[in-house]
Amino acid sequence: MSWLIHQFETFNLITIVVMITFVTTMSRANMIKQLKAQSEEIYKEFEEVKDEIRGQHQAISSLINAKK
């Protein structure tokens, strides 16, 4: 018990709490940054798929119009 009181008196416990808070905040910021990067990558992949579909649609339309 005296050890715990000593920790409060010397602010060691406060230092630990501040360090944990800092690490948690930095981890959260890094995770948000990574999620943004992943969502941008997924968005680019969807755009590539949409472009591919548009290209195939145009090719099919050209074939249909050529047969007429």
C-alpha cells in the first residue's frame, strides 16, 4: 500500500497514464491513416473494374451495331 502511495507522490503513475494515453492516441491515428489508404486503394480497384466493364460494353455495342 505504501508503494502505491509513493507512486502517486512521485508522479510515476501519472507518467504511465500519460504514456498509455499517448500510445493509444498515436495507434488510433495510425489505424485511421491505414484505413484511409486501404479505402482509396479499394476505390481505385473499383474504378478499374468499372472502366473494364465500360470497355466491354462499348465492344459489345460495336458488335451489335456492326451486325445491323
